[in-house]
Amino acid sequence: MSDLYVLVHGAWHTGHELEPVAEFIRKAGHQVHCPTLAGNRTGDDRSTIGLKDAIQSVVDYIVGHQLTGVRLVGHSYGGIVISGVAEQIPDRLARLVYVNAFVPLDGESLNDMVPPHYVELFDSVAAANNGAVTLPFPIWREAFINDADLALAQSAYAALNPHPYRTFTDKISLTQPLAALGIGKSYVNCRQDIALPHSAPWHPRLSEKLGLFRLVECDGSRETWFTNPAVLAQSIIQAGRD
């Protein structure tokens, strides 16, 4: 049976970086879309775009392409985005899949869920870059793509783009907890993801906010999208199946 997936990227990415994983999902017989969020597109004004804009860009994509029965997959910051999308168009969604992703409660921002040293870093970088935030390469290399060799880490880093910081500081508005949402939910946990310290883990600290959910785990860093797309694709398929 062919399922329909929409993959929502995380901060600093575009839909293009998700295409290697999407290709493996397509080879398994499924349809996959990889939109780029408002705020990460060429020419976007990073100083003015906020979380609502990013959420609305996915809503507009799904409605504009007349997609239904969507397995909506969010990576990292994309988890907050898909949570907002589910608030608006639940009737078009078959399942939410969070891939080492932030899971918000009403009134939470991404910055509320990360350690203070990240907030301090993001504040200082955004202040010096007109509201856009980037990652220093040493943090990317050691904490985000720790399972890559140096050449892959460098080439992947070169693909990243400045991210609108308002999407990290804006607080999401949800009328009900995600645990109460009548849509199936899954969480994919890449075990070697140390972008957040393992003392404040993705799973179960964030995943348990989903209430009843399916857990799928695999080996890999936060950027398994680059380092092992076949493994991540299979995990997403397992998470998205009925």
C-alpha cells in the first residue's frame, strides 16, 4: 500500500536536504513531499518571519497540493511546526511522526525546551545577524553530526542556511495538548543524537508529551538525514505505517 508523507525539515535546513531520505521512502512505494518552510527560503527576511509564518507555509502547501491522508513528519524544530499544522488541518492528517523533534505544550517555545547555554548562544548570534541564527561549526561537528567523517560534516554544514530566530522564541498556541489529539502519533529516536544532552533527552522527556505514541529507535546522530538516509527512511516508514 502506498502512503503519503510530507517531511518537514528542522532549523537551518531546507526540503532539499531531506531528499536523500525521501528517495528511499519513494523506493519503498510511497509518495513523499519535502517543502521548505517560510523563513528558510532564498530571499526570506529572517528578521520578520516567525513561527506562525512557518506553520502557515506547511498548511498552505498541504491544502494547495490537495493532500489528504498525510503522514506528517517533523525533524527537530519541525516538530513544533507540525504540531501547529495539526491544530489547523487535522482532517488532512493520518499520523504525526516526530524525528528527534521538539514536542510543545501550549505556550511553549523551542527556547523553553533547550539548555540555557544554547539560548545564550542563539541570543548573541541573532543580535549580531539581524535576527538570524547560525550554528558554529564545532558545535555542528561534535553535537549534531557526530557520526560523520570530517568531509561529510563540512559538506553538510555548507548546505545550511541562516535561521529566523523568532521561530525559536515565539510561543505556540494550541487549544488542546497533543496527547489529546485524535491523530496517531509516533516518535523516532536516533540514539546517538547529543544535540541535546542525554541528561535532558529527546526521548522520553519530549516524546512522552504525545500521550499514546509509537516509538521507533535507530542508531545515528541528529543528522542521520545526511549520514545514513536508508536507515532513517526505514525508521520513518515503520513509524508512519497504520
